[in-house]
Amino acid sequence: MGGFFATALKEDCVFDLFYGTDYHSHLGTRRAGMVVHGRDGFNRAIHNIENAPFRSKFGSDVHDMEGNLGIGCISDYDPQPLLVRSHHGTYAIICVGKINNSDQLISQIFKNGGSHFQEMTTGEVNKTELTAALINQKDNLIEGIQYAQDVIEGSMTLLLLTHEAIYLARDKYGRTPIIVGQKEGEGFCAAFESFSYLNLGYKDYRELGPGEIDVLTPEACTCLVKPGEKMRICTFLWVYYGYPSARYEGVSVEEMRYRCGSALAKRDNYTTDDIDKVAAVPDSGTAHAMGYANESGVPFSRPFVKYTPTWPRSFMPTHQNKRNLIAKMKLIPVHELIDGKKLLIIDDSIVRGTQLGETTEFLYESGAKEVHIRPACPPIMFGCKYINFSRSNSDMELIARQVIAEEEGENVDRTILEDYANPDSDRYHMMLEKIRARLNFTTLAYNRLDDLIEAAGIDKDKLCTYCWDGRE
């Protein structure tokens, strides 16, 4: 995953670029970068942010940069922005997405006369470098961007900075957003997260549609390629990734999460006779839990709090075992709110189940009488093909697929998987009972997909729900 920010101003843009990019720090963990174009051409800085926040790493760079056009990013994987010299001239490029057919595309580029790619320490090719190589296969930037988005299997949203303008290109099916803001009389910005520009003096201008390509200058935001009709925006953006103050397609992240919690409460119909407190796994579960508490009338409380002064970033570090350890170390119990209590805990999701299982054990050790678990989304059945929201390398790392494999084997027919994903089927309820027993929950009930879609308030045909139902 990753986030980005772009600015095109009549005056210097570095201040806005620095803080606008920093507002996307919740979306990535490994690399960050900024590049501006000014009197002296392009000026770029890239830093590793695994052990320090964005502002700490880039504070000194701000004083060395000047320009009126700039793009910045927070990346969970590849170092970027990249500076590329090609027959289009020199440009900088940022990408957010996933390429599933890299080997095929690289081979095709070699056949067309491409010379080489720089291999990263992971043994992979930087997806931003590969995207730039695809763009350079065509005679102009617009045709190149469209070509790249057509041949990439996965998703690709990108920003491209030339010496004259910034090109904005939303993924072909709009799986990730680009939202434009305007600062009256000064220029424009573009962002992944809509809230990132509000405190910088911008107001909402408009959101790009799927496959749309615009060009941004200090004077205008001009559509060059009109949006397509088919959209599959990632529903997990609302459930987990999005910052509470963000909006996608006009839908508030915070309000959507309240509605998810409310739907869970309506299904349970629990009262204070059944549970004592509603709580959340902080931070992304908080709004879901508040929605549940408001609907049920059961008080919301914080039986544990996240210690963040020295661990401010929820994704860090990248190694899974270390992440599990840090997640556990962050949570500090408030024993008075746990001891002897029947707690209902809402988390955004269950992927592997490791962290939530350890959290549940932690609550029991702290004196909890019961721990009822309510994930805010359905069981994750398929690894994400489009935006890398999970670090799972295989579907078999997903706890839902593990318990299915115990019953059916690893090679399961698609119709059987669909039956397991059906919340009204016997297989579904058997799967939930196995997960509940494995992780030692008192009870377990997931949010239903139909309730989740209703909470989003967007037509199902415009939402990507692949991780839950396998629907392309």
C-alpha cells in the first residue's frame, strides 16, 4: 500500500508538499520521497522511514528544495519517486498499486529493445520503474499511461511530474482514489487522502473517476482522458486503511465505520444483560465499536490503550513476527475496566488471527470474564490481488482458509469456497466455530458482506469485495 500528495502552485510548493505527504504516513512503512521542479530543475529526496517518522527524515530536505511543482509519497514497498530520462524528456513518477504479471511485462519490454532493470534486494523489480518502462513504450505520455494501465494485471494509480505540469492517472477501475483540492488564487493539489489538504488551505475540488487522466498546473486541473464506466474501489479503504477524517467517493470513513458497528449490534441484539462493555482494538476498530455501543446501548470503554509515543506507526516493523510482538507490546491494560468484565471487542478484520488471539489471551490474563469478538468485515477468504492490503504470501496464511483446509484440503473447488463465504450456510457457521475455538473467543460473529455494502452506501458493482467473496 502507499499514499501520495502533489502540489502545483504559483509560488513555492515545498511547505505544502512536505505536510501533505506527511499526512499519508498511516499508509506506508518503508520508504518515502519527495521531488520538486524549480529554477534548478528537479530536486529529489528519498529516505527509509522504518525507524523514524516522515517529518524527522525529511525536515532538513525541505530547506534545500524549491519549486512550484512537486509530488511526494509514502510507500510500503518500493523506493520512489523515480526520476526517469526518456524520449518523453525527464520526468518523476510515483505509483500506488500492484503488478501481478511483472515477469511477463519485463520479458515483453526486453523483446521490444529494453535494456535492463535494477533488481532490488528482494529479487524483484521496482514496480514504479517497470511502470515507467511501459509508459516509455509509447510515443507520448498519455498513450503510455493508458498502455501501462491496460497491460498491468492488478492495479496502478500514478502521479507523473514533468517540468511543466503534474499528470494524475487513477487506476483503470478506480481501486484507489485521487482527490483534487484547490487553493483559491494559488493553485491545486492532489491526494490519496482527502483530509490531507484541508489544514493547508485547500478546499475540495473534485475526485477523479476510474481510468481518468488529468493534468495539474497552478492555473487549472484539466481532464485529458474521461473516466470509464466500470469502478471497483477497494472497500477495505473504509474498513481499515482510511484515516477517520478521510472520504472516498463522497463517503466518510468515520461514518461508514459507525454504520458497520451499528449493523453488528442489530444482528446481535445484545444488551447490558449479555455484555458489560463494548471496546475496540485501537485504532481502526474504535469507530466500529462506537457504532456498536451507540446502537446497542451498552457502554463503550477503553480496557486497553495503545502506547504510541515511541511506536507511533501501526504498521511498523515490516517483518511479521516483529510486527506481532510490537502490536502486543503497544497495548497497555486498564485492569479496572477488564477484571471480571464480559467484554465485546471489535477489530477491523481477522487476517491470520495471530494478533487478535494474543490480544484475547492478554485480556483473559488481565481478568476478563468473557471476550466476545466482532470483526467489522467478513472472513477474508482470498489474498488481495490489487493493492497489497495484507502481507500474506499465500491464501493458506489466512485463518479462514486454514480451517477450510482442515475440512476440505488445500485444493478446494470454487463452489465450496463460495458456500463457506455464505453467512447463511452450515459450512460458514462451522468455519466460524473452528476459528472461535482456535483463538479462544467466547463468541465470534463477523460483519456480513451485505451489511458492509449497505454501510458503505455505494452500489456493490462499484466496490471491490474480492478478499471476501472472490469476485473479480
